[in-house]
Amino acid sequence: MQKTIVVTGGCGFIGTNICLHAKERGFRVVAFDSLNRPLSEENLPILKKAGIEIARGDVRNPQDLERLPGPIHGIIHLGANPGIPWSINWPIFDFTTNALGTLNVLEFSRLNGKFPVIMASTNKIYSEEINLIPVKAQRKRYVWDFSKINKKKVRPTVVSGITKLGVNEDFPMDSAGRFPHSPYGASKATADLYCQEYHHIYGIPTVINRMSCIYGLYQKGVEDQGWTDWFVRAKFYNKPLNIYGDGKQVRDALFGSDVAKLYIKELENIDRVRGHVFNVGGGVKNTISLLEAIDHLNKKGGKPLKLTFKPWRPADQKIYISDISKVEKILGWKPRVGVFEGIDRIWDAYTNSTNVL
């Protein structure tokens, strides 16, 4: 019998990538989405053409979940407010979507056979305490300087939670009140913990992916979220860019097709990964700073990007790199698309006017 999976937030960028890959793997796929995010409706024709079913609904409303066609064999839970600025401006919306919405999904599983729930968490559950690890500024990026860690000021759990491979899953979620997470980080941390508890208390097979910078086709990037696509759009359409901070901040970047393969692999191997928490991103081999991305795009020709530098945003991390060794070891998964190759794929999609953006 063909298995049915539901992807909440299925019409978003990551959701579209996962839905398409799941369909290729032979699943019956239902994309569950409120379509609240601007431009997400543009992905509908792509999903429908692939034979993916669309269910309009909101994770904040349990009755919307109850209307989903069953039996369901798993939910990939992406439905959320995905950005910090929205959480600061509309904290109630952020909490009810991210925290309560996740609780509703978990309850739906508990009451309907305890099927797997694979959740997209975030690196923002780790607070600004990450910035206690000293950095040194190079011309275009920051790098960690582990030789200058002041162990009197930095907790041992923080020191052990960051290595040359990046931030691992043992890095503390709580900073004992000393550093901000942002409301977004707090709501996602609540959802993250609820997923853990529903596994321990109720036996639901949950998996938590704490995501770094995810980018790729179908993204509809905006200034506050999806910055790589936003940068490509700015270059392609000759629009100005705001840079918050100095542009040397570094992220590890993971292409959408790679993250889609991970989520479906987790679902297909749920007995190996149930109860696990993974830090997920491009890892140390796929890091990029904002300035490096800008330089790469400026090589495409035309007018250079016009930049305006603004103050740092609250709870921003100067460097965030995921240590992905745990998920690599357990599942044998690793990123396949390099960060500059991925940016070039987005650029080529714009240039060729393909209907993916």
C-alpha cells in the first residue's frame, strides 16, 4: 500500500523541495499550508503538476489537521513563522504558530496512531552565547579563534559545544538568562522541547533537525528570511541591499534538494533516528559570509550591488556553523551541492526564466 505523508508548510520553499522528492520516492504526498507566507502560492502549480495534493489549513487550528486524509504514515513538520523580525513585531502570532502549532501536530499524532513527526527546528534555539567564542576578523569573514577562549567567562558546556567542526548538539539551549534568543528562538525552542517530550512520554517517533542556513529553488526570499535568494534577486533586478552588521558574519549553507533527501531518509529509516536531535546545515565545507556571497554575485556582471550597512540585529550570531557529523554517522547522509554551486543554480534559474522562483 502506498504510504501517505503530510508536509506542513508544504507550499513553502523547503516544503516544496521535500514534497517533490517524497513524490519521487513513491509516497502519496499532501502539502498542508495556510499560504500565509507571501508568494508561497506561486509554488502551487509546481506541486499540483507533480501530483501532490494540497490541503489548505493552519497548524494553529487542530480541526484543520483533523480534516487531513488518512491513514497518515508520517508528518514532516515545517509549518512555522520562519523569521526573527516577524517574531519581534508579532510575538503572539510567532508563539501560537511555532509552539502551539507544533503541540497540535504532536497531539494529532498521539491520537491517531503515533505516526512519526519530523520537525524543522533552528539554530536560533542556541542563544547569543555562541558569540562568547572569540572571533577574529579577516578581510571578508569572521573565523573562530579557539586559542583565546577565556574559560573563566565561558561555561564548559559552551566550550565543548563548539569545535572546529562547528556547533554540536550538546551546545546548551539555555543561557541562564544572560543572552537573548529572540522570540523566534524561544518559540522554536519550546517546540523543540515538546517534540523531545512527546517521544519520551508518549513514545511518538520524533526527529528534530536544528537547521542552519537553508537555501535553494522555490525560496521566495525576503530580507528577514531566505537571505541567499534575496541577494540573488537584488543582483538580478539591480535592487539595493541592507546589510545588518558588517557583512562578515558566516553561516554554513545547505541546498534545498540536499535537505529534502535528508528528511525523507529520516522518515524511511525512522527506527534508526527516532528520538534524535540533529544539527543540520552545510557543515564546515559549505560556509559563506555575506560579503563573500556579494562578491560572488558581483562577478556575474552588470552593476555591483548597492549596499547600505545598518546596526546588528538582536541575537545575531557572528558565526554559526553546524557540526553535521552526528547525522552523517547515523544515516550516511551528506551535502552534495556546494554553496557557490547552489547560488549559481539559483542565478541560472532566474537567467533562464524557469518557473521555480
